[in-house]
Amino acid sequence: MIPYAELCVTSNFTFLTGASHPEELVSRAAELGLSAIAITDRNSVAGVVRAFSALKELARLRDEARTAAAEAGPIIRSQRVTDHSSRQTVPHFTGQTDAPAMSDAPLPKLIAGARLVLTDSAVEWLALPTDLAAWSRLTRLLSIGKRRTAKGECHLQRADLVEWGKGMVLIALSPDPLDDPGPKSTRGDLRAIGRAFPGQCFLGAAPRYDGRDQIRFDRIGILAQEVSQPMVAVGDVLMHRSARRPLADVLTCMRLGCTIDAIGEHRLVNGERRLKSGAEMAKMFHRHPAALRRTLEIADRCAFRLSDLRYQYPDESENEPAQDRLERLAREGLHWRYPSGAPPKIVHRVEKELTLIREVYYAPYFLTVHDIVQFARSKGILCQGRGSAANSVVCYLLGITEVPPESITLIFERFISKERGEPPDIDVDFEHERREEVIQWIYARYGRERAGLTATVIHFRSRAAIREVGKVMGLSQDVIARLSGQIWGWSSPPPGEDRLRDAGLSLADRRVQLAVRLIGEIIGFPRHLSQHVGGFVITKGRLDELCPIENAAMDDRTIIEWDKDDIDALGLLKVDILALGMLTCIHKAFALLDEHRGQQLTLTNVPPEDPSIYDMLCRADAIGVFQVESRAQLNFLPRMRPRKFYDLVCEVAIVRPGPIQGGMVHPFINRRMGREKVEDLGPAMMEVLGRTYGVPLFQEQAMQIAVVAAGFTPSEADRLRRSLATFKRMGTIGSFRDRFVSGMLARGYDADFAARCFAQIEGFGSYGFPESHAASFARLVYISAWLKCHHQAVFTCALLNSQPMGFYAPAQLVRDARDHGVEVRPISVNHSFWDCTLEPRPDGALALRLGFRQIKGMREEDAIWIAAARGNGYPDVESLWRRAGVHADALERLAEADAFAAIGLNRRDSLWAAKALKAPAPLPLFGSDGEGAAEPDVKLPQMTLGQEVIEDYLSLRLSLRAHPMELLRPRLTESLAHDRLPQASGRITVTGLVITRQRPGTASGVIFLTLEDETGTANVVVWKKVYETFRKAVIAGRLVSVTGRIERDGPVTHLIAERVEDVSPLLATLGRPVLIPPNDGRADETRRPTGGSRRPTARHPREQARKLFPSRDFH
């Protein structure tokens, strides 16, 4: 095997250019026996950590295979499998075979670098750091270029490279010498960088596979001698295998904005820009063997490893040692959390945690989060920690979390493990409308060079892949629309044969076949970087010396190039500054209660354990209530029948993939209801599982079972939990399962129970809740339920003012409020403000007045001016226009929302008046003091109720007049009203607006629809086979008619669908709301208001049917 190091590799993190994942490139390099591989993306290091993680996984799998081979004798076979969660291909060792064994040769060395593209030079440079200091200079250099320009761009010049290039191996990629004989500018650039960094610079020679490579290499060799930069061989790799060439061409077309038929000279003529072995490269460079040897010399010089990066926590000591400050704050917390004295168990626990924190030096991390939370509270921003952090008493004493530790089972190893050697993860929720204040405070406190949001990699998903690939392959827009319209959510596979037939495509068409193959390949490819929902990396030193920082699309946001998995792999600290709409809602509800009832509440003083709250939840009366308002939760509440706070903790946790996949739901309910006996599992296990009827629901319980029943240490149990998702995906979960089950069997437990316990732990790889996290959320469940139960008007007002959030649209929230007796008043120019407000009624109750925020397209600034200039009220449209000074477009939106009804103007009259104000200002001769002719009165036809309802939904997305189904009911005589479902039986038909669609990952393709008519809601279960038959209606229908059979589970009624019909065209029959009569045409200038371009107001009924009544879909 001829040694060779590939020093020029472009991954798919050079977006729309590279045609292979970093993981695929590293795996292929190992197969080829390469000595080293450098990931050198364009002005970026976004993909290098994935390559680093893949190489670590290869090493682990190789070691595991060697161990298995040594113990068992037979040789281990290597296969290719696809990791469907990330679309990455990795080696997977699967059993015994006589196939050749995996090579014992060393794995390739990973060189982290970048391909620097300069704006003032035609020469590109491969920058390969030789040590940690050089890496820091590279990331500083990239940060400078990225911060100069917009998101996704990098503006670097030759002077920047001269300033920051010390310590890097720099390989020049100059223009093709056969096309460009080497003008003075190219030689000048090469010499300038060479003079700045003597001994660091090389001239890269990359083949172009056009039959002229030997001449090209000779010319490059001559140029290398002229500029005194040794020639080095590079492959200029775009893909790991040649099979990716068609995808590479498609990516090029996307980048250039052309079709595959117009790609021209940009098409790859062959698949040779793939990774090659040393032998293949030696053949190409047989006349220049030194160029090949230099690749190894350069690889040896590049001693930097990503594992060399060392994270330093921010200094939060405030002239006091960090550990001392943390211990002082914790002991102060004991006094204010437990004014009557803390229980001895808590005191002992605090000392144990502080000791461990001191040993692993995590005090600065706790202090960082504490200071962030303290800032938020000083500004009156509601916040609370959640997740595994609630397993820490110290977090509770610092005010980070709010769940009393004595109320739940605490396992500190779930949060911090000395053996794990990784920083803990603290998530803090803030009001979603005020989180930006916290984010900007972090930037201001630490500086943008020390703090940055982590990135999120936006990947091609099914719909985007179909649209983009279809466009490149020349498929028509209607075909692309039909194909993409059949996709549910974002994780669907590429379209199959039945989808192609439905879209009218021929399966024999080779172009169609290729398009489908390419769609499958590109799904999971990175498209661009976005910002994480709130993960902050904060450092003591400069963050831009660890990784590049760039501008986000959002103003005043900066992000790093790595995502949360990358920083986890490198052990960097992340603090999650998350946004939670319910905290905003609760804060606004507390403020309304204080204003209208004089009742001052906080998160800590809401009256606990109110029986009326649990009565309400047992009735599944929970629309708007945090976490339990989904259809699954509403169906589960009457079965669960919660009567105390811990029941809510279980409620939050049980309707999750973990317990569902582990088969724990039915045993839990049956035992809770007394229909099944709770098995006595012995004192140790019952201490763990007693509160949950012998059924493991929480991650902490799974860890405890591993300890008390299977013989794991606490740290081993935590490693099992953390590693499970990866091991399961890689196919090596068997050893853990065997150890767990055998450990339980050895201690006398039933084999079936042991298997079920492990199955439930496996389910936690699909987002099971820790008990501490469920308890944090359960507090918000109780508080929001308390508000709904005792102050429905206040709660609904706060919900509407906190949108977008939650499971239901404003139309359903308003309907629920009216069902609970709340008077909801329409928007009025003389009474409404931007937010919805509460108005006292004569009987002492509060009425809910809709705010201007409900009007589609209304600007908050206009609403503020309208309220400020209102005085004693507006008598007409013109007075509002003159006094508030709003643009005429705002007047039109008010008119379309029927906001002038309170002053005696209907929708059409007010819109006519608003449009008249678009006319040019009158001339002085005909001013208000002159004798200009008055606008003649115009008699406009009245709108029908159906037209009014449609206009309500177009403008407000809700109507207080009538439900559309109320108007359509005479045409749907075969459909049963939803309020009659509890008494119905057998096979029935119902019709309604689709308000939610859900396809949980645990439901095996089953879809749950919630339909709404004028009487209530209906729960529809669509099994996979029915879904495939009526796919379009299920996915796209706004108004659907479902025929099926009734099924009951206690008090819960479902309709099991057998047929689903899209009857959305019926919505068009509600009327054609042409607000300005069509007779007022161009010829009638005396009656037609003048003005320039305007938004069309005549909406065709078919357009209404497509756009009105959108559902909220969850998948």
C-alpha cells in the first residue's frame, strides 16, 4: 500500500458543492488506507467536528471488533449501513463471517483546516494549522471575514491572511496554468504570501482528468520553482465515491440557478473527483513522486487535533473564589428556600453535591447560569430551569430550578457524573417575548468574542428535496407541486411508485427514475446554517479562538459554526436560553389579575392542590393548558384522573415515546384504576417503582433499576442512558441488553419484566422525560390549569396576547372561552388596543375585547397611534385617518376586520370610505373651506352571513358571528353533529374543519385528526392503510367528511376512519365576498375612489377554500 495523505477535501458543508458527508469521507479514507485526510471546506470549519466524531466512532468499532475477534475466534465482517437519523454512512460490524478481516492498519489522521477564498486574489489557499495557536489564528481569521458581511458570506483579503497565517501550512490552489499561463498577479500573490511565511507555503497540483494532467503538473512544477514553493499533490475531492457525481451536478445547478440541461461546462465530465488510494494517486503523479511524499510530510507537521481544544469556564467569582461564592450562595439558598430549617436529608445532599462540584471544578458553570437567571428576575422576566438540572439541590438553592427536591426522586448522577467527565447541561426557560433581553444581556456582559449561539444545521427534507431536485431535473411546476403536496411533514422518505403515479409521472422515464434517486440521496444533506433555539457557548477567553463566529440572519445575533452535537463532542459548555410561550402567558395573566382583581400571584404562591383543578382536568377540559392540551393528552386525562400534583408529573411523562414504546401505558392505567394488581417486586424495586405502580416511567427510574436490579454503578447507568441512542442506531445495543437482563435474572427478577424494563429504557432514546423535567413542566400545568379554572377570561386574554404558542389557533381559544361563559367582544376602533383587553361587565364579570393584534397584517405601531389619538372616540373613518395619522392600508385592514361597526359602519361602507382617502389631497380652491362638491352617498349591497363569516376568517382567522359548519349544515344532512358522538354507535359520518393533525413517531404511521363543527370537536383515528388510500384528503383537506365506526375507551370516544373525503370546495359556497361591487368599474369615475395600486379585495371562493382555516399540524 502506497502511503498518501489527502489534503484537499470538500465536504457537503461547503453547501451546494460537496457531494458527501464528512462521516462518509472519513469512512472511505479508512477503507482506502489513507494516512491522513484534511477536511477543507470553503471559508469554513463547520464539518470538521463531524469528521472527528466519525473517526472516534471508527476507532471504537475497530477496538470492539478486535476484542470480539480475540474472544470468539471468527472474523468480523464490515458492512455499510445508513444512520437514518443523520443520513450518515458508517462502518457497522455485524456478526461472524469468513470475509476478510478489517485491516489492522492505523486509521487516517484527521487534519482540520479550511479552504480560504480571497476577494482580491485568484489564488485560493488550503490553511492547515500545525498547532493549537495556529488553529486559534485560523478561527480568528474566519471570524473576521464572516463578521464583515452578511450571514453565510466571508469577506477575506490577502492582507488578512498575511496578518493571521502564522503557524499554518498554506497550500496554494492557483488558476489552471494551461488556461492561465500565470500572469504577474498570480505570481505576485504567491510570492507575497511566500515572503510572509517562509517555509510554510506549497503549491498544490490537482488533476483535472482532461487528458492534459501531465502537462499541467509539469507547468505547476515550473511555477513552483519560480515562486520557491514546493509542489504537493492534492485530489481536490468533492465526493467519497464516484456514484455521487450526478448529485454533485445537481448541487452545482442549485448553486448556479440552472437546470441540468443548461449546466454546460460546469458539469463534471466524470466521477474522478473522489477520494483515491495512494496507489491511484501515485499513478497520476508518477513523474512527480516528491509531490506525493510531501503530503505525508505536511500531515506530520499538522500536529493539531480537535481534542487539543480546552474549554475554560467564564470567571464569575466577583473577587471571590468561584467555589467559595457558590457555597455561600447555596447556604444562603438553604435559608430562603427553607425558612423553618432544611430537612437533614437536603443538607446532606447539598454537601455531597458541593463536594463533587469542587472536584470537577464546575462552580463557574453554576455561577454563570445563576447570574443569567438573576438578571432575568431583576427585570421581571419569568424563568425556570428544567431538564436534568432539577436533579440538583444546588440548582434549586440558587433559584435556577423551582421544583422542591423533596417532592421528586433525585439522582445527581443524571445531572453530573465525575466518571463521565463532561459538563452538565442546564436548560432555562424564559418568557418567549422577553428572551431577547436576556440574550442581548449575555452578549453585552461577555462580549461577542466570548459568547455565541450554537448553530443548527438546516438539512434538505423531503419537500425541499423534491422541489429543488425536481426543478433542476426539469420537472414541471405542477408535477413538483403534486409530488411535494403528498409529503407529510419533513421526515418522509422520497416518493415511491404510487406517489409517482398519483403525480402523473411515468415510471419508465429514466429522468424521473434518476430524479427520485437523487431526491433520496440529497435528503439529509446540509443546506445552510441557522441559529439554535437558545444554546449559548460562553468562554473565559476568546470564543473565536475555539471556533469561527458569524453573523446570524437576525439582527444583533452572532452564532458559532458548530451545532449542539459538535460542542458536546468537544466538551464545550452550553447554556440553553430557551423561549417558552406559557411563561409569557402566565406573566400576562398575573398582570391582568393584579389589574382587574387586585390579586398578586407569582410562580410560587398559586394556591396548591385545589380539588376543582383536578376535577376540570378529569373532564379533559384543558384547551390552552400547558402540555396537556394535545389530543393524546386530552384523551388520557379522563383515564388518568389526576388528583394530586405527582399525578400531573406522571401525566406529563407518560404520553411520551419512551413509556409508549416500552409498553408501560396500559399497565400503569390498569394498576392505577385497580383493574390489575401491582406486583410485589421486592423492597429495593418497590422503593424505585412504588409511586408509579411498579411501572418505570422516568429516566431516573430506569437508571435506578439498572443499579438496584441489574448491578450497574450509578455512573454506568448514566452512561447506558446517554449512549443508548447511539448504540441502538449503530446496532451494538446487544451487549448492554444482555448485561442488563442477565443482571436482573441473577437477582431473581422475571425475564419478561426484565425485557420490558430494558425496552422502556430503549424508548428513552426517543425523548423520554426525566422525572425532574416532568416535575418542572407539571408546575406550569397546574398554574395554567388554575388560571383557566378560576379566571377563564383572564387566561384566554393572556393566551391570545402571547400568540403564537400552544396547540390551538385563536379561533379555538375564543370558542373555548365562549363555551365557558366568557363574553367575547369584537374589535372596535373606539375600544380596542393592540393587545386583547378585559372590560368590566355590570354583573362583575370580565368581558374579553379582541385586540388589533388579531387583524392579519396590522402593524403594532399603527394600533398604538390609533389608541393614543382616540380621545372620546372616532366618529368616522376620516377622523381616525386625520387624528391617528395612519396609512390608508391600515384603514383598509380595519375595515376588512369590521372594526368600524361600533360607529355604525358595516364592512363594505367602511372599506369604501377608507379607499376614498387614497385620493390625492384636494387643491386649495376645493379645500374644506371652499365649495368643492361633496362625495355622493353610495348605497352598497348588504353582505350575507356567509360572506361576513368568510371575511372574518380572512381578516381575523376567527368569527364571532357563526361557525362555517353552522351555515353548511343544511347541505350535510348525512353528517352527525359532533356533540352527538358520545351517544352514537356503529358506522357514522361526521364533517368538520380540520383544526389539528398529528402523526406521532410512536404511532406506526397512524394519523390523528381533530375535526371541529358548530357543536364541538371529534377525534378521528386514521390507520396507515386508510391514510395511504385517502392520503391527499388527510394531508391537505381543510373541510373533510369522515365515515367510520365509533370506538370507546371509557369516557373517550374516537371515530376510526374508513373513508376520508375532502369537501373543502363547500367552503366556496358560503359566498363570494367582493367588498367593492363589480359594477363600480373603470368608466364610473365619479363613484369610484381614485388612487394608485392597491391590494385586491375581490377573492375567488376557490382561493378562500385553499387558504382559510389552516390546521396546526404536528409530526
